[in-house]
Amino acid sequence: YIQVTQQGGYTLLKLNDGQGVHSIYHPDTLNYGGPWEQFSVGPFFYAERQLNDVKRMAIVGLAAGTAARQATAIYGGDLAIDGFELDDQIVKVGREYFGMNLPNLAVHIGDGRLNLERSPYKYDIIAVDAYRPPYIPPHMTTREFFEIAAARLVDNGVLTLNVGSTPGDRRLVNGLATTMATQFPAIHVMDIPGTLNTMIFATKQPTTRDDFVRNLVARYNDPAAHPLLVNAMSATYANLKDGYETTTVFTDDLAPIEWIVNDMVVSFVLQGGLEFLQ
């Protein structure tokens, strides 16, 4: 079920039960205070990273292209983007209502894991935006999936994943971070204020929060840096968590995502969580 609505000048994409916003568009702004812009900040966990270092990006879960438009504004039209989307009707909606007509964006219809594995390219950024509780594809949560993602990153690439949580229940965040850590030496976690979204950044080389801070200061003093990047990096730094709890590694043979997510959702609803969503 695909629904496009307008609220206060913003165009919103809602799917299935209509509780989550999957893409957003406004002709006069690119800063939406959500997860989409956070995908672009990942490279700056590496020391002394420059804007023109970032050449190629993959988005698994393209939806109507919000993250692609933001990344293009930040890194320029030379940034090559491969967008993987399961539903061709969502792509049609994106082009008609969300300005998803970027010449640097190549759209690939089909399963995100399969298309990422088959891609001939290596990426500076891989964005995974294919989760929305309770609709989370288990095969994109496992050690084997993150092994594929790591193999498709350049040596100083970053995988960034948007995942939902509920107040007081971080089982899904912790499980994913634990699983990603089997393939990546550094994991950084931040919560987006006022939402149920958590971003997990995984880098192929050891990285630190101090490196990110130095890059943030450099971007503040760089006239070429898009204000959206500076704002997004500031939000990332302000909301970084100290770590995560190490739990079970998800594998293709054992990834109890439906059990975890259904339990989280039911508890959330019983505790009055639907009022928060409104």
C-alpha cells in the first residue's frame, strides 16, 4: 500500500500501515531532521576526509529518493549513486512527486542484498534504509549480508544503517551492531532526537569519535561544505551513544528478527506508543 500525502507544504511517502514516513520532499529545503541526511556523514568518521574523496554511493531501500537528493546536494552531481528498490511502483511515485529525477542516480529494481552482491562497483558509502518495524527483511540483518556489504566498500568506506527502536528496548539495535562488528572494526551509534530512529555507522578501518570531531570543525570552516552536511554532522556528534550491548550474532541460519520486532511492537503499543507516533 503506497500513500502520498501533503502536510504543511511537505510531501510524504507512507507505506503499508501508514505509521512511518519513508521519504519526504519540500521544494525549498533539504534539511528534514530525519535519518536521510545522516547517511551522508559517515565518511567523516575517517581522519582528514575531504568532500571530493567521496565518489560513489549505494542506497539499499531507495524509496522515493530523499537520501539520494541530499547526498547529491552535499557531494555534487559527480557523485554516482546506485539506488536499489524492491518496488517499481515506489520508484514511479518518487519520480512523479518527490523530484527523484537525478542524472547521477541509477535505479535498480529488485532485492537489495542480491543486487548489492552483483554490483560491479565499490562504494564510499553504503546506506541501508530497508528497515521499518515490523517490516524488516531478515536476510539483510545477518553476518553474511554485512560480509557482502564490506566487500562492496572501498578501503575507507562506511556502511550506515537506519533502524528503529522503542523506548527502553534496544534489542534490535544491539543485535545489529553486534552482528556488524563481526565484519567492521569500528561501530558508532546515534539516536535521532524526537524519533524512534537509530543510525549505526560501521567503518572498514578503525575510526574514533575524535576523528569525527576534527572533521566537523573543518567543515564548519569550509565554505564549500553544504549547510545540510554541517547540520547533519552536528546532530550526529550531539547524539552519539557511548556504545551498545553485545548480544547474539544474526546469521542466515538464525536471525529471529520477526520474534524480536513483533515483541517490541506489541509492548510499544500496549504501553501507549501509538500516541507517540501521532
